[in-house]
Amino acid sequence: MNSSLKHRSRVTPMAEMNRTFITYITNEHIFSILQLLPIDSILSFAMTCKKIKALAFSDILWESVFRRDWGNSSVDDLFISSQERTLSWKLLYQKVSQMGSVSCFILSGKDGVFPTPRASHSLNFILGCLVLFGGGCEGGRHLDDTWVAYCGNDVRRALRWQLINSGTPTGRFGQSCIVIDDALVLFGGINDNGIRQNDTWVGHVTRDEKLEIKLSWILLDMGRVAPPPRGAHAGCCIDKNKMVIHGGIGLDGLRLSDTWLLDLSNGARSASWHEIVTLASPPARSGHTLTWIGDTHVILFGGRGTGYEVLNDIWLLSLGGKDPEWVELICELSNIPEGVPLPRVGHSATLILGGRVLIYGGEDMYRHRKNDFWVFDPSAVPAIKMRSQTLDSMRLAGKMWKRVMAEGNHPNCRSFHRACADQSGCRVYIFGGMVDGVVQPAEPSGLRFDGELYLVEVVL
């Protein structure tokens, strides 16, 4: 055999092997692979060798992972504070993942201008502004006013509220109102005469250079197909161009269990409702919450059932497949003392930084109001398609739920307030609700409507 061929036969295998070592792959290629992996896999990969560890812990990679998991708007808004700029991306990711407390502030109104106390209203964050509409107030009256406030750099001190004339829908409470792009979408509610509505409105918000905010509503013609009239139902956006609603109190005071989807993919003029029919679905209820958790998934929590019982079950709605599906996530309370929030109705559930849901307040079956904060982590659910009876409820609930401590000006116990988060998910605004008041001799109870606005910030 030719000597040169012999030499090649001895050297080539080792040379080829050296060229296949992972350390010979460019950093850019490794980063592109790591960015596709879940966090546990990245951390395991980092234990391979010093070079791999350096790559897997680099700021370039962890910034990409942070943006991948929690969005560019959250990242950009998060770094307004110089204190947070000093943290490495990996440490920042860890702090967000392990969030255990929130910080609360009371926000006042500039020049003493502030919306009147109310409950069961709507509160949304859109174009850097808070928009508040309707609700119930003292004397059994329902409001039809609209208030807006720009949330600027002095948000921790005071907001400049503006009462605007927007040709609003008729006065009501218990409506659902969501944000899609630069528009509000409102459905249903109950008016002064106790009549349930099933009208659908779209409100367009604009803001000029002088921070003057305008809102114009249009009533959509939905034809013959629309959800039955209702109030005290739950609603949320989904997939950025759709609205889903569930349950509520319908005609004759009956609680409902149906689920409907409003499709705005082709614009408001072509919007259409259709009912989502599934093999299993949450029992009828009112005063519960729906929260979009990304992709085509929605979380339902709590509410009041048909027997006036207050619930703390949690359901996952998946709309991504061929057939929509509701799945109950069962947690045995006896196995996990204080591991999941107690039953409640009239609470709030807000998507925050880290892709989690912040549960606040509400009341139990004895109308004892609460001021506790809980976080639900959807990433702890092992598989969207997995049936609830196959899940280890004790292990699952321990990861799904976490009690969160509150610092600062802790809000009073309340129910039927409203809450919304800014674009970063780091700040949640809470307004109004029903709170415990001082009982006077002539009063049957200590119930009163509240008009305070709280800012709740994620503590890192």
C-alpha cells in the first residue's frame, strides 16, 4: 500500500474526530442551538466543560433567552432603572423566576381630580394610558363615565386623570373589556334596571403630543349570532386578535357555562362571534377570571357557582388544535395545606412578567374580603394535552402556586375591583372595588365602594 495512503488512514480518523468536537463549533452556532432549549437543558449543558460553561452563562445567550421567554417589550421597559442595569442577564432571569414579593404604592390624582369610587368596572392599559369605564356605585346606580390617565415617569406620585366625553356605551357594570392593538373591545354587562346586555363595542384610543387622550366607540353589528345577554362574566384577549368570554349571569339570574369566541382577525367590520363547544367544560359560574397566558391558551380561576358556592378550581382552555379543549387542573387541598389560594369570587388575575398570573383579592362564600397575592405559573403544567386525572396533584400544585408577600402600602381587603398590567408586565394597576367600611348604627353592613388606585410592582 502506498505510504502516503497508510499515513492518511492513520491520521484521518482522529482529524475527523477533532473536527466534530463541540468545542470546534463556532460560538454563534452554539448560541443558536442553546436559544432553542428549555432552561434546565441549558444549565445541564453548562456543566460539560469550562468553555461550554462560559458560553452557556454568557450575557448574549441569556438576553436572548430572556427575550424569547418574556418578550422584547418586557425587557426594554425593565431596564429603565439603573439599579437593574447592573445585573447580569442570567441573574436577572433567576430573580424574575424566583419572584417572591411585590411592592405596593398608593397613587393620587393631580389637582385632586380622581374617578369616583366604584366596583365591577373595566380598567385597561393601552398606549401608555389607563382607561376606566363604568361600574357600579353607591345607591345601586351604574356609571357611564370614562376616565383616562397617562402613566408617565412620575407614575409613583400622581396621575392626571381626565374625564372624557367619548360617546360611550350606556351605563353598566360587570362588562368585559379587553385590549387588542390600540383598541378596546367591550361586551355585555348589566344596566341600571338590572337588564343584561349582549352588545359588542370597539373603542379606538388616540394620544397627541400634549398627552390629550381621546376615545371613540362604535357599536358592532353582529347579526343574528352573538352570545346571550349576561353580566359578571369573564373575558380576555387571545392570540392578539380574538376575544374569548365564559359564563356570567344571564337572563332570569341564571349562571351560565358557555364559552364564546369573537374573531377580529379581519378587522372590526368583519368581526364575528361563534360558540366554542367542548366535551368537558367548567361548571356554570360568575365573578371568575379568564387570563391569556400566551399562544392559544387561557386560564380560568374561581368564581361563584350555581349553588352560590365560591370556587377555587382552575381550568386550562386550549384553542390551538383542531378541536378546542377545556382541561381541569386538579389540586387536592388536603395534600397541600396553604398551597393553593382559598376559594374566591370577584378577584383579579393579571398576566405579569415571567408569563405568570398574579391573583389578588376577592371574597369567600361568607363575603369575607381578601388582600392576599398569589402567583400561578403555567409553565409548571407538564403538558397542555395531558388529562387532569393523569397529573400528580400534590407535585403539580406545589409548582403551580406560590404565595407572594406584599411590601409598602398594602391595599385593603377588597373584591370586584379591577386590575391591569403595563406593557412590561412589571407593574400592575388596581382600582376600586368593594371594601370593608366602618359600620354605622343605621347601616346594615360595613360595605362601601372604594376609589383608591394602587401601583403594584414586581420586586426583583
